Amino acid sequence: MSTNIRLITSESVTEGHPDKVCDQISDGIYDAMLKEDPDSRSAVEAFCTTGLVMVGGEVTTKTYVNIDKTVRNVLRDIGYNKQEYGFCCDDVGVISTIHEQSPDISQGVTEGEGEFKEQGAGDQGLMIGYATSETPEYMPLPIVLAHKLTAKLTEVRKGGILPYLRPDGKSQVTIEYHDGVARRAETVVIAAHHSESVDMKKLRADIREKVIEPIMGNLLDANTKLFINATGKFIFGGPPADTGLTGRKIIVDTYGGVVPHGGGAFSGKDMSKVDRSGAYMARYVAKNAVAAGLADRLQLQVAYAIGVAEPVGIYIDTYGTNKIPEIRILELIKKHFNFKPKEIISALNLKRPIYRKTAAYGHFGRDDKDFTWENTDKAEILRKEA
């Protein structure tokens, strides 16, 4: 019997990558509103480049947020705290152009207002949820490893293990699958932002020893290709080297390209916007279904119309790994999960200031009690009823 060999690649970026800087600023502002007003609504975007952070968007909140202070605190926490980086929390310019949410949107998502009288979806669109049994995280292995590599880059930087590292960085992992089972790492790519003082030979040896080998383990073999700062020096990095924008890393944020993406970004958006809350719910449902043993892989797609509470469509695909008929799985999903925005927010307890930490290293597959969409509390009842 012939073996089906497939290569699957995913990437991740560190919290100091310009796009992730902007995601964290957007969610940092949203968190600041939620601390005082859980009903705050937010659609906040950020842009960063040399010497400048610009924040814009629309909000509805009863509290006051010091945008300048919030932006600088995010940059300081990430590690942009030295002028030599060309981007420093203490002297970067901050411009804010935030205004109130459109009343035409508000009437469709405010309970008791508008044509439908119950809280409707904050936008139209489709959201994707996915889970697979191939890892303990119920996530695709390539994206799990890519996130662990970038998180490790940050750990050895902030922990002083590799003190010459700077905040920016990227990873990429290609895994070789045989008949759907991960066998080995074909390629590992690391781009590490660094100071002028370090020799490139030392950096590559350190990254291999302190970052790649602890994460990749026995997936590495003699034929694995390692590319560490393949273009050479990476001294000039962060926003001065590459402008950042909120919402530009949607595949990094989700499943690493293994499944489709609905198209909507997450950071800076409140939970009335189903391209965020709906995606969290879709992940919750998919993970519970796979944890229940209903399928080894499950993709769920849910679609909404703006201002309407009930989804206009729910669809699943188990890629032939289902243990019971797909129509029965869908029946169980519809019975045990409510996809109305208000019910999603309540079920997952989403009106909490927890979102800045979602904005780097992925929104899914994280072992964090605040990530309620990662709970598998419905798996047992699904298993019993199946």
C-alpha cells in the first residue's frame, strides 16, 4: 500500500512583531474599557511605524481610557523600552482618532431596539471553528509548534538567557505527514531580532540549543532543514522596519492555514461582533465534539446576518473521521449549543478584560483558565447522547 506523504506549514510571530504590537494595543484599549464598563463596545484599530502609533475606531463606553498611557504601557511590557531599538515607549508619538459607534449599527445589536428586539449579530459574515485529536491542545501540530517557538524566543529574551535578543521575531514550521500522521519536521525557520553585539554564528547556535531543540524534540532528524536568520543580520526590526496594523495576522491567530478562515480579525473588537465571539463559540463547539469522540477532526462554519440573532447557517465537515453520522453530530450541536450573540457572551463569560493576552501566540489551544472557549465541559453529555 502506498503512503500518502503531505507537508503542512504554519507560522507564528512574537509579541514584538509590528502587527502583533497593534493587536495588543487594540485589545489593551478594549480591556481598559471592560474593567469599568463590561458593556463597552469597541472597534479599535492601531497602526505603528517609525516613531508613531496611531489609534482609531469607534467605541461606546461609560468609562474613560487614557489612550496615550495604555499604548505606552503595552509597548513597555512588550520590551520596546530602549531608544536604540528605534521605537521606544517613552518617546514614540501617539495619535488617537476614536469616535462613538454608529447609531445605525448600535440599533441592530442593542437588545430592545431595532426591528428584531433581541441582540443581533454585530456584522454579517461567516466564522470557522476547528479541532483535531492530533495534539493535546486539539489543534494542528504545525501551528502549536510555531507558537511555542515564538513564545520561547520571548521567554529567553525576557528571562535574560539570550539578552542580545530584541522584541521582533518570527517562526515557521513544516511538518511531514504520512497518511495523516505527523512523522517529522521537514523545515524550521526562525527570524530573531537582535542587537549589534552578537556574532551571527553564536546567535544561530544559541537559537538552535535554547529555542528550537527544546520545542521540536524528536521531530528533528538529520534531514530537517533549519533556517535561522537566513538573510543574515536582523538588527533593524519592529515598527521602524515594517509598519504594523491591527488584524493582519488572522491565520496566525487561528489554525495556521490548515482550515479556511472566515476573514474577520479579532483584536480590538467587542463581543457583539460575531467575527470574534462567533469564532470563539465555533472553536468551543468543535473542541467539545472532538473531545467527545464524535470525530477525530471537525470543522464548523457558522454564518450571520447583521442585526439578526439566529445564525443563517451552520455547517460541519469531519473529513470522513466521524464516528456517527454527520447529521447526528449537527443535531447534537444544535441541541446543546446556542449561537445567538447574547447567549454566546453569557455561556463563555466574554465580558471580562482578558483580551490583550489573546493578541499574541494564538487565540486557540492555550492552557489558560480565562480562555473559556477552550473548556471541554460539554464533551461528556455529547458522548453520552451520541
